[in-house]
Amino acid sequence: MAIQLIEQAKLHPNRVAIYSDNKAYTYANLLEQSAQIAQFLLSEKSNLAEDRISFMITPSFQYVAVQWGIWRAGGIAVPLCTQHPLPSLRYVLENTRSSQLIVDQTYQELLAPLAEELEIKLIVLEDLLKQKHPNNNTELPNIDPAQRAMILYTSGTTSLPKGVVTTHNIISSQIQTLVHAWHWKKEDAILNILPLHHVHGIINILSSALWVGASCHFLPKFNAKQVWEYFASGRLNLFMAVPTIYYKLINYWEQVHNTEQEYLSKACQQFRLMVSGSAALPVPVLEQWEAITGQRLLERYGMTEIGMAVSNPYLKERRAGHIGQPLPNVELRLVSEDGKVVEEDGKSGEIQIKGPNVFLEYWEKPEVTQSSFTEDAWFKTGDIAYANEGYYKIMGRNSVDIIKSGGYKISALEIEDVLRRHQQIKDCAVVGIPNIEWGELIAVSLVLTDPLQKTLDFDALKAWLLTQIPAYKLPRKYIIQEDLPRNTIGKVTKPKLKELLATI
């Protein structure tokens, strides 16, 4: 038995796997260094047998070698976020009861006292790589692909972060689904600028590239100028990022000279695919990016617990404002609050997922794990969506983005999509605020296009909103008034806003 991702690498020993720190590293380099790390971790053991090994390594070739080394020794990889404060890092180390912590010299001073306090063996990567371990020529253990491979932590928006456990089989399924859906091939080259304690950076970019023999370029810290320089270098043909990054790249492009704009825009024509995910992609950002680069961003939907489950098609229509269609081998259904499966277009329900991509468990939380699944083994995502002619559209998370007003469920994301179309509105955020009469009122905080503009004509905004929903009349209870701080729409009480905006 073996780890399939590692076996795939053996098919391309001389191809470049990773570019980082101005160096090129082949698959043979990756296999050799990960084996060295695995043998060091094993010491006198034959198999780590699912020991948790935490690591905090700058995104680089060394990060991948450490991750693979943990896997090849039979351990569970626990990547730490390089931006988290010490209390958050402590929580993960204590929660997983990690036996060893691998760091590079960048984080040695930060984490050494914590490792000592928690009695965790601290390994400095640079010191490890200098050693010649006596087990270097011994065989590494056979790894059961059904065993636990990785623990990634959720954001913890409603409670303490939960450790999401995946096996090697689950990881392989998540990778193969994307390789098939997004037409990955060994000639591909992608830039990775995303955090490597999330599925997006680890699975969608890094592991998918390495599965097929492609190359992954690392830029440890996002810099808009450097990303555009990478685009212009001709070394890439794929790019994946979050909406915020595309927003920042657009801002940079808008500030450079016309000649440079044309040069950068032309450079993007060589790309075969650009993907946006991890958050809802505002339609204006999609449209601006397409106008600048000629690239129609592919939007998809996933979670730490399920990898990627839904995607706009690679070859067919990529529908703005929609997450797309279920990926191969992924089952999806919408379920209403009363537990009934939703079959009708336009009617909302919770997304529930079933398939080989779904996580194994929340780390040492059996009751939470059980409550997250239905009796017939569907994972309850907590995200609300509706179907629209074969495509799915997210309304938001049930606990955060769905505003309940006057007995209606209103999507904060849909309101934001409409408001961003207004020429004086650069960005906005919508939340529900408690109200005795309506349950919740809709509060909208605005960022205006002109930073010097100190007010907004709310009567004109109301009139403009009317033009955005021509198929309906506004309900009688529709109020916009400026009674909150500057650049804020105060109260917007609109019981049927969800139905109205869904038609736009």
C-alpha cells in the first residue's frame, strides 16, 4: 500500500516540481528530501502510526518536503498558520497533542518557548537537513491510504476552531476530481500565493499540480506588482486566488501607465484557466477582470470539510454570480428547514454533500461529527443556495448571511451584488440588526467610489434600485434613511428583497 500522490511523483523524476527562493526543484529532489525528513521523524520507529506532527514552514519547496515527509513516515500533518497569534497556535498544538513541531529558522524564536512549555519536541528544519541519519538507507513504511493524513482547522466563527480530519484516500479523491474537472496536465505551471493551512492552497493548487507532474511557483507573500510581473514572465498558464486578490490586482493595473496596462493585459492571454474561490466573487470584479485580461474567472464552491464540491464548467458557460454544478463523483442536494429535499428552481435550501471527497471526522469531537451529518450520511454544510437552470447560486451561510426579516429569508450576498452595480458605490457589506417589529432590519455599510464624497443622495439611490427590479413593485414597507454614520444606508426594510433580487 502506498500514498498515491507520492507514487504519482515517481513518474516524473526529472520534471521541475517546485520553484521557490529563485531555485528549481525536481520531483526527484522532492522525493529525496521528503524521505530524509521521514527517516528523521521515524528515528527508531517503523511507523509513526498517526502521530500528529505540526509544522510551521514558509511556503516553499521545504514546506512540501516536510508535509510529504510526515506522510511518508505515517504521521498526520498539521500545518500551522504563519499569521496566527500564539494563543491560536497553542490551541492547535494542544488540541492535536502533537508529539513533534517542525519549524524553519524564521519561526524558531517565536515557537521555541511554547514547544518547551508544552513538552513538544522542536525540530529546526535547517538543523535536520544537515544531519545524516543512520536510517537513511532503510525502507519507509507502507502507508494504508485509509489512515488519517491531515488535520486542517476551521475558522471558528461560531465556536472554537474544529480540526477537520482527512485520510489519504479522501485527499486523493479531492485532487483527482479537480484534475479531471479543470483539465490539469504536466505542462501546466501555476503560481501559489495562498496560505498553506487551507484546502485552497494545499489541494486545489499545490497537490493538483504535483499529481500530474506540473510545476508550482511559490511567492510566500502577496505583492500585486510581483504577481503581475509573474504574469508577464510567460512562465505560468494557471492562476487561482481569492476575490480580494483579484480586487487588489485590478487596483494595481488601474494605477499604471496605459502602455504598461496593455502589456500586462496581453500577457494574460497565455493563461488557460483562472479560478476564484474561498469567498463569493462580486460580479463587478468578475466583469472588470474579464475586461482587463480577457479571462473569464471560473468560480467554484468548497469547504475544509469537503474539498471542492461544485464548480462552473471548464469548457461551457461560466455563469456570473453562480458557483456552478456538482463536480464528478460529488452528490449534492438542497434541503429545506422542514427536512424536505428541494426540487424546484429558485427555492432555497441548505447544501448537503455526499461523496468520497467528504472528510472523515472532526478531531476528537464525535458528537459534533455526528450532528454534522444526516442519518443517511449527507454532510450538512450550513450554506444556503438555490438552483437556477442547472447552476447553483449561494445565498450565504445560514448563521451569518441569511437575514430573517418579516418572516422572509433575505440574502445579504444578493443585496451586496446589486448595490455594487451602482456607479457611486465601490464596495459594501450587508448585515442584519435586531428589530422588535421585523426580527431583523438590513443595515448596509458603503464604501463610495469617490473617497472625497461625504454623502449620498438616498432618494436617487431608491429610484435607481427601482430600475434594478423592473419586474416587481416595491413592497409598501421599503425604507431607506440616513440615520447611521456617514457612508451608511441606515434602514432598509424590504420583506421580499430576496425574491426581487433573484430575478436580476
